Amino acid sequence: MREDTSFSYPWLRLFLLACATMLVEGYHFGVDDAEIYIPAIKKVFNPRLYQFGAEFFESHAHLSLFSPLVGYTARLLHLSVEWAVLLWHVVCIFLILIAGWQLARIFFRSARAHWGAVALLAALLPVPVAGTALVLSDNYLSARSFSAPFALLSIGFLLRGRLRMAFLWLLLTGLFHPQMAAYCAAFMVLYWYLDRSANTAAAGVTTKTAGAGATARPALLLASAPAAGLLHSFSLAPAAGAYREVLYSRTFFFAYRWHWYEWIGAIAPLLLLALVAWRTPRGASAAMARTSRVLIVLGVFSTAVFLVFSSSHRFDNFTRLQPMRMFHLIYLLMFVMLGGLMGEYVLRAKPWRWIALFLPLALGMFALDRSQYAYSPHLELPGRTGGNAWLEAFAWARAETPVDAVFALDPNYMAIRGEDIHGFRALADRSMLADAYKDSGAVTMFPQLLGDWQQQEQMLDGWRSFGPAEFERLAQISPVSWVVVARRQENGLDCPYSNAEVAVCRLAVKQ
């Protein structure tokens, strides 16, 4: 591999494209997985928060530098957590476009190919990755927002022969998301091996190539270490009892639970990459063909492992390793390649062609966001609730209830129509009994949480039929002092706040 230090970046244009990407694809605070990430940030920012139930988000947080970085950014810059999260979200989109530009410069020679690659990557960031329950880049901030560009930058430096920089970015990837770093390390080692084999066949082994191996092997070991540590908690015994029920609620863990169109999302990319590897266009580099071959091998291998894990209940405990997440990296690199090829051979220097492709894509991504968050603002900037009754109730709870208050909500509140999968902890800054929607995901990854989660779920069993007597009993057997209930449940309760959909009610203090 030959080191290339001549790269330049159109910083301003890439930043403007990052801002345009966020404006089109939307931004949401405290939704979905952010219900795990945001409370961890807020607890770094204010340790007084979440004195109850923090284990359901800290179990993830302690594996990553994500929460300390964002939390201390807010403290050092004297920003609210909401503004710090928004700032880092824009930065992460900018970084992923920088990484895409770097790879496009490696794969292609022409400027139109470079911009085609970056533009397609930006346009498709909300695209789902097969059946993995991931998208290329979330429209909210998470640890993956950092690991995705870091992994691409690591691969870009590897392809340029800058091995120390590649290892540094791999290390950063592992510090933010160990699982994603393991996939990146697997790519790097396999690419290095194929590159060394090609160089050996052509001109013999050189001192520099030997150095590449010395760098790549520690990279793989470093990124794989967290995964290896987790393996000690795995066993070949089938999942049983409540844990089995929780585990099997995650359909994306099991091959036989995938839909046919999700399998197309896994097979089609490998066929496209095979075409690129077999007939590399004359405007593309040998590095792109070799990258395609590496991705095909990794994709086939991860699919085989996935099928094995799904083949027997003896492997239940291994399904949470989620080998198909390798396709997240495959999709990112594939779209850089496809965008470059489209820019080079289809779009060319024809402005109307660029408009004809990217305007419908932008409208489609805008429509996708509106369909997913139909009752919320397209851009959930700090302080905006946009008339969403749930967000208004959470904002009232944040402003008007004690910091040490413990809440209870419908265990499936995030799935209720109109709630738009916003997390209560993330928006209200208050503790709550564990829910069945997001906290159950923490249980699948960290089975030691099962006992606490199951106990709290039993307290909330039959929630939608609760009346004053049941809420009084809940206050007696739990630390709950406040509840967020449907309007039909507020009769007989002390509810200082209510709107068209929900009420926030105070429970009687235990004597």
C-alpha cells in the first residue's frame, strides 16, 4: 500500500451538505435508543439525576466514552445537554461525510465521482440496514453516530497506507462502540492479508508490508477484547423463563424471524459488490475492487454465523452478538462506491441528472421521517415540543417535579400512537420504573438486569386498567411518587397537569 498525503477536503461544502442533510432527514431528541444514551449523558452533567433505575442505561454507558464526552462538553462550554447533543449530532454528520470523501478519493479519480459518493451517502443515511434494526446513521445522537465515521476514517487511512492513523481511528471506534470496532478490525485484517498477498505475488514482501501486519494484528485484538470478555457470560444452555421471552421479543436476533424483504437487504448488496469486484470500472481503483472482495467475504461469513446462531436454542445466548451488524459497515462502503459510480458514469456533468436523482431521494427521506415521527416537529430543537401532548407532559414533569421523584408510566408508552417513541427519562430528567419497550432491550444484552426488570414489570401488570386503588397500592410497594396516565385514568387522582392526551399525577406519600 502506498501512502498518499496529497488529500484535500472541501470543508465548507461538506459542512453545508451536513447541515442540509439534517434539515432534510430530521432531528429528534430522546427518541428510540437515545432513551438509553441521553440519560447517561445527563447523569454525567448532573449526578443528582436518576437516583433510581440508572442501571438500565448505565449498563451500556460504562462500555463507551460517548456519555462522558457529550456530558463534559456541555459542562465545559456551559451549554445545556440539549444544545451539546445537537452540536455533536451535526459534527458527526460532518465527520461521516469527510470519511466518505476520503474513501471516494481513494476509489475514484474524478471530482464528479467524489461528489456522487458523498451525496448518495448523505441522502441515504436514514436507510435501514437489512433486518438488523439499524439505519446507516440515526437522526438522533448515539454512540453509533461516532463509531460509523471513525470506522470509515480508519479504513480510509488503511487503504492509503497510513497504518498508524488507521490504528488510532480504530482505537477511537472501540472506545465509543466496541462491537462496531470489532467489525472494522475484521475488515482491516482481511484487507491487509489480501493486500499483502497481492504485493507478495507481484514483488515480494517488503519491510513496510511486514509493518502493516504488525499494526493490524494488535488492532484486531484491541477491538475484539471487549467482545471476548463478554463471551465469558455466555453459555450453550437454551434461554429459559422470563429471559427467553424478552430475548425472543427481539425478532432481529433470529434468522427465521426475518421477513423476505429483509433478506433481500442482505443478499442484494453482496451481489452488487460481486459485480464491482468482477468488473471494476476503468475510472475506479484497484483498492475499490479489493474492498469489495473483502466485504463479500465478511458478509457471507457473518450471514453464516447468523444462521448457525439461529439454528438451535443452544445458541440463544449468542444471538445478542448480532453478527449481521457487519452489514452496517458493508452498506456504508457500498453506498460510497455506488455513489461514485453513478457520479462518474450516469450523472456526469449534467445538473438536471443530479437534480432528478437527489431531489426525489431528499423528498423520500423527508417523507420517511414524517411517517415515523408524525406527531412531533421535524427538527426537535431544544425547547420545541410542537404540540405533542406527551412531550408537553414530560416537559412539565421536568420543570415542576422534584429531582428525586420516581415516575411510573404505561410499560409500553413508547409504542403508543402519538408518543413517537420518545423516552421519558431522556426528556423529563426523572427516574421511572423500567418499561417493557426499551429497558427490555437492556435486559437482552445484560441478563443480570432481569431480576430488577421483572420485579418492576410485575408492579405495572394490568396498568391500563389501573384506578385510584391500584395506584395507591403501587405507591405502597414501590418508590413511585408520580405517574403519567391516560386522561381516562386521572379520575380520583391528584393531577396538577393534564392536556388532551395525558395527565401527570401525584401519588399519596406513604405513611
